[in-house]
Amino acid sequence: VTVIDRMPNGNLVIEGMRRVTMADEINYAVIRGYIRPKDITAANTILSSRIADAQVDFVAEGTLTEAQRQGWLNRFHSYVNPF
């Protein structure tokens, strides 16, 4: 995780990404949020419970993800007849 901005009140905006590859799938976990400088430990770490407005996104890419997507005909049918 990296500090990407400093707020006027001194709090820090952080963002980080973790990439995990398994079985021809690439999974990304992205975290964003705000921290107070005083919550950073001497080991340069911070508890996840100390991240304010934490946003965690999981994104997958690969053959399994592609196989789970609807084809164009099914998407069209769902658009025309949503029920």
C-alpha cells in the first residue's frame, strides 16, 4: 500500500493492490482508504481496522471468468425480456 495524497487535516490517502495467480486466473485485490499518521506503527504497518472509508475491490481475469460471462444472444434476450 502506498500513500497517494495528504489531506489538509494531515490524514493520508492510501491505495494498494495485490495480484494472485492460480489456475490460469489472475485475481486483483485493490484497497483504498484514509489513515491517520499516528496510527502507523514503528514497523511501518497499520491495522486494517484503522483504515477509514476502506474500499476493497476484487477483480478477476482469465479463462474461467470469460467462460462465466453470458454470450451476446443471452444478454440481448435478458435486455428485451428482463423477467
